[in-house]
Amino acid sequence: MRWWKNFVGEHERVRYQIEGIMPERALLRLKRAQIAVYHVKKTQKNQILLSVKKKDSEKVFAIFPNPCYNNSNGYSAYTAKRLGTAGVWRRLESLKRRTGLIIGGLLFCALTLYADGFIFGVRFVGTDIYAREAMIALEENGIKPFFRYESGSEDLVCAKLLKQKGVEFCSVQKRGLYAIVEVQLSPFLESAPEKGDMRALRSGTLLSITALRGTPQKKAGDSVQAGETLVAGYFQTQDGEKTAVEVIARASIACAYERTLQAASEEEAFATAYLELGLSERDEITQKSVVEQDGGFAVRIEYTAIQTLNF
């Protein structure tokens, strides 16, 4: 870069303010000292502005001493004050001072554009009845929370969902920080009520249970295991007789997931656990923790599972 330094030294200009009686005479002194002068402008009766090459800058103070810049006791009818670089060099100097700010801004823009490609969750539009099937199809095609969104496989995801009973329309797209899965069911599909008892799909502590039809077998506060009957498909009369009915019920269960997973980072470990859980849009995560241990990450997720039957 020596050539650049030589170029700068040869062409960079420094602006000066010269003050004194008949300041035009000061130009003669500079000329006798073989100092080239540029952009001369008289601003006041006793003041002129001018520019010299940077390499001649120190000579100006030698000819016109200024107590602010040197301790010379010699007398001079003129004083010189440096105003900074001139023309494009002034802008380059300002740019140099702001290099850190500019680089930081560029880095922020680059990180924003990079992070914009990530998704942090999946949202369902229309119906989430096939949420579990959708999450599996998304993962199989590389669309996962806390990973970059890989476009081009949306049709493959929709192809699997369109095979589900009653699905008439499907679309997958990225909106902001989420993958949006829209599933519409045929308006002509008659949803037949599900038969049998309402059984727990997850293990945990029963928070609440509402049975519009059927007989609850558990109450709030009870521990339940996946597969246990929550609401039986019958109605018991005062005489003790049982009449079969189609269950209409809703239950919420406090659940916990704990597992040590192999992953490259906390985000990847949580994303893997999230996909394994296969939570629906109605389920809610209440607490989570990811702790690095020897051999992997210990992931704990506490969540409330919402379960319904013909509700």
C-alpha cells in the first residue's frame, strides 16, 4: 500500500485560516517558500482561507507561528490556524472516523438478513386436526423450528396432508419468523362423532375436566397415565343402570418431558425435543430448560396438553 500513501501525501490538501493586516501579502511568503497554494478565498478584511498540500502543512506553521500550536516567541504579522482537510479528503477523513460505526451497521444488516431465514415455530391456519401429521411431514422435508427455512419442499408436505381424510386444501409458506401451515377441510365432509371412551393421550396431572356427555373417571389433581380412561362412554342412571353415550368432553393435563439429547447447541437440542413432543396449537409450554452436560444437553419441558373428544 506504499503507492497509496505516496498518492495521499502528494494530493491531500489541508485548509488554513491566515489572519493579519493585508493577509494577501502572506501569500507572497508562502510562494517564496515554494509552497503551492490552492482555493484562496478572502472571508474578512484581515482573514483569508487557503489550502496547501499535506506535505507542506508543517511549513505553514514555521512561517506563521501560532501560540496555540507552538511555543515560538518570534514575532509574525500573521497567524495560521489549521481547519482540517479539504475537499474529498475531508469526507474521507470523516468516513475513516466512522469506520467502526459503518462496519457495525453492515454487520447488523448482514446478521438480520441471515436470521431472517430462520423460523422459530409452526402455526396452523384453518384447522390443526392434523397438526401431528404436519409436524412429521415438515421435519422429513427439512422444515424445523430454530433452523433455516428450506424452501422448495412445500408441495411434498402438502401432498402428504392432502391424503388425510377430508383435507381439501393445503399450503405451506414462511411468514416472518414462522412456518404457516394452512389446512382446510371439505365443507361437505360430515364429521362422524368418535365412539368409545375418552382416554388420556399423555401422562401427567389432570388440571381440569369437563364432560358434557359421559361419566368422568378422574378428577382435577389426579395423576393420569397415557391410555387411562378419563371419561367413560356411558351415562349412569339413579337405578345404577348404564346407558351407552357418545362422549363429549375436554381435559387439560400438566405434563413434563425430560431427556438428554445429542446436539450441537442448546437451540438444536430444544428443537429436537419440541419435534418429538409433537405439540398441537392448543398445547402450551409453561416452562423449559436446556442444560449442557457431559455427552449432550438435558432438556426439560413443562407444558399443558389440551385434549378433546367430540367437543
